[in-house]
Amino acid sequence: MDSVTSNTGNRLLKGVLIGIILFILAAGASSLAFFMVSILVFGCTKSPPDWVYLLVFVGFPIPLIFASIITPYLYVKRQRTIWIILTLMSGIFISCLLFLIWFLILTQYC
């Protein structure tokens, strides 16, 4: 009974550490995306509307944050590895897709 409790506690600690690391990586990716937005807009002849910027500043980090929360939760709840990987990859894919949509919208203004 004691080994089951320590194994669960150890798994919970690993899950929290995974969540913290993923959150730091999400913050770093978001700051890199914000930097890229400022560089890409620098050459535009006319300024895009504000909602175009909100697509990246609000929409880009949300899937990454959800993925950094759900992935450790699935790990702690002992879900299958494929679901953990799919959750993480879908968060990254959706964020990259939003950045691509922003870039395609930006081509109308530059």
C-alpha cells in the first residue's frame, strides 16, 4: 500500500514539473511570436487593424496554455501516451495555424 502512495505522489510531482516546464516553453514561444509580429509588421506601408494583432496576441498563447495544462493532467491520470502526445501536438499545431492565418491576413496590408 505504501509503494502505491509513493508512486502516485512521485507521478504527481513529475506531472507538476512537466506542467511548469511546458508553461515556460509556451511563454517563450509566445514571446518569440510577438517578436516576429513586430518584425514582420515593420515593413508594412499601411497599418493593419487592431483585430489582426489580437489574433496573435490573444489567440496564439491560448492553445499552448491549454496544452501545457491538459498534458500533465493526462499524465497524472495515467492516460495512454498517444493521447498525451496528441494533446501537446494539437496545441502546437493550432497555435502555428493561427500564426499562419495572421501572416496570410497581413499580406493584404503589406
